[in-house]
Amino acid sequence: MKELLPGLALLSLLGWLSFSTEPAARSGSPPAAAKTFRTLLAVSLRPEEEEVVGTTTRSRRSPPVVRPGRAGVERPGPLEPLSPDDLVEQGVFWSERADRSPSAGFPEGHVKRWQQRARSSRLVNLERGCGRLSNRLATFSDGSRACVRYGINPDQVLGETLSFYLSRLLGIRNVPALALSRVNTNGEQWRRVRSEVQAAQWADRPVVSLSEWIGDLGDVVSPPPLREGAKGLHPSAEDLTNVTEKQARELAQWSDLILFDYLTANFDRLASNLLSLQWDSRVMERSTNNLHRTKQGALVFIDNEAGLVHGYRVLPMWERYHESLLKTLCIFRKETARRIAELHRSRDAAGQLLALYLAAEPLAPQLGFLSEEHAQMVQTRTDRLHKHISQCKAKYSK
């Protein structure tokens, strides 16, 4: 078998959160002009109402919402600051109020239904889009769309695919649904786009990934605690001053992002911003590469092809940036921390990833899996995350 990878992330606050919410035309292709660094490597969301709970958009000038709480106590609305005790539980975990929807952006039922449609629906159009020149934006016969990732080589498709399944293993639901497909222009699915496939000059019958296309997304800027010179996000009263429920919901997702990118060693998002500080001191104030936000407030982690396989290969160059990001974080989603602890105890993180991958993806044997060296790196980095969370608990838990 070949090779692959996974990953995760972090933060801290003040009395802010002025993240940009301008809609992005295409989630797979952030505007090049907004980026200072693009690495060597170089999804239409229709959430069911019962599965994805969005936050209500209100003007900051509108009067605060007061809701009934326990025992008749008035409960602040999502735009009013919460006390540190309302934000953090057990010392280092986001509270239930901070960790509720929309963090569950792509629920399990939604993912399985999308995968079934993507594997069985006919493609009617392929056009340029979704980042790299070799990739394509595909339209299915029902009008839905997907990013077709061909990549410079199969390892990038592998990295994208394994990163998706690792996110599911960790309970992180911010990565769009993904399915593999064998390009066969004589078959029912690909026949109507034969000329487009030929024009793309792809290899004969390659395995590609189809990622759910998500339209009407907003750009996301790194919150101040994650920027140059900031001390990070820790469960102290000072760091949690003036944080609203709405801000906390986004910060909880950022903490997952930092852990995810660390585990997968994905350098093409937050780490690349740290590198770019050498020549652009305001890069952290610009939109973050490969990260967007839905109208419901869920962060979307797109274009994860740099994760695992390639990210592990070039790890010596990027490790100090991954470590710097991890050190800024000491508040975690309880479920993510629990799953990391389970993978640490099992000593079989790569084996569990492989089992999930094989069970859910019919073309897994054709694409391959991680090398033994990279499989061990998954466990090593899982252990490092578990140690970091344990150190934060020892420092902050009461």
C-alpha cells in the first residue's frame, strides 16, 4: 500500500471577534490576491434543518436577547458576554453552551447520504475550479456539485481522503463529505463528460476524490489570540473576558482545527500563515487559507491534500510552526479530547483509521494507505496531543 495522513488545532480571546463574513464565490478556490503564501500543494452544502442548527444573525445594534435559564434565572443571548464559568468545564473543556451547534457541520447521516449520491449519480459537466489547475468542479445530473481532486500525484488524493476519514474518527465534523471515484469514460457515471476528461489530460482511469461543494461561504480571519505576539487561548479569567456565546462556538471549532492540523501535519492553512510573517506582518489579519464559514456559523476545513502523506514528508520544515500553534491552546472540545485519549490508550490510531477507511470506502484498496513509517507518525502525534491536553489539565483543572 502507498501512504497518507491526518491532523488538528487552537486559540484565545479579548473583547473582539470581528471575523470577516463576506461570501466566497467558491469554497475550493479562495481568491489568490488575498493570500501571501501558497504552498507546493497548491464542496453545495444543503444541511437538513433537523441536523444543522445555525445561529440567528442579528445586528449588533439590536437589543440583547434575554432567555429564561435554570430556576428562572435570565440567560444571556449569544451576543452577550458570558462568565468564564459559563464557558469552561472541568478546567480545560469548552462548556455545553460553547460546544453546541453549529460545530456539527456535517453530521454522519448527511455524509452517508451524500457519499451514496456521489458514487451513483451521473456527471453532466466538468469545469476548471477547486484550486489546482488539474482539479475540476463537477456538476451532477441532479444539479449538485463536487470538487474533483486529481492532484499532481495520487498521494495528494490520498492525503485529502485520509484526512477526511481521520476527522470522522476524531468526531470533528467540519470537513466536507468525500467519496472516491474511478474515472471511466465508458461507464455510466463519467460518459457524458468524456471530452472534458480528455481535455484535462488525466492519466488513464485514475482514482479521484469527490468532495462536497459548498456555496455561499464567508472568509475567516484568525482571531486575535492566534496572531503574532498573542499569548493564546487558556482557561483563565483574563483570557475569557468579554467572550460571547457566539464567539465561544467559533473558538471551540478553532481549537479542533489546531489539533486536526497538528495531527495531520497540514501546513497549508495556519502554519503557512506563520511562515508568511517573515515578509508580511499583517498576514494573520487576512483571510485564512483553506478555511471558510457557513451562514449557520460552522467552520469548513477544505483542501486537506497537504495533510498526512505530504505533510509528514516535509515535517522537519514545518514542525516548529505546528508546535507553536499547539502551545497557544489549552481549551478543548470534550469529545475531541476523549477520542484522542482513546486512540492514545489503544496504541492503534492508524489501525482504527484504516478500519474506518476500508469499511466506508469501496475504492480504498485501489488508492492505498499510509506507509508503516507514516502510520507510526499518526500514533506519535496522537500521543503528543494527549500529553499536551494532560499538561493543560494538570495546570488548570481545579
